[in-house]
Amino acid sequence: MFYILFDCCKLNNINPQKWLAYVLENIADHKGNMLHQLLPNNIDPLTIENFKQFWEV
């Protein structure tokens, strides 16, 4: 399953490692019926590239 998600990231020009970090950080804040917004094909690549972890600040 992760292989498919990472492959989808690559097709959408998203760094898979940054995408996974973004999803793990933000999944708790999303409602169950809105989780599709975190899929690689529904997320804006600039959101992922501009995402900073708490240790990068």
C-alpha cells in the first residue's frame, strides 16, 4: 500500500518522505470524512514543500 502512495507522490511531483511526515503530523486534525484531502493526488505540492517540522524551525 505504501508503494502505491509513494508512487502517486512521484507522479504528482511530491517528495514521498515529506508527504508522509506531513500526513503523520496533520492526520489527527482532519475529520474522518475529510481524510481524502491528505492523499498525494489531492494535496498541493507547495504545501508539502513549505511544510516545516517543529525541529526545522
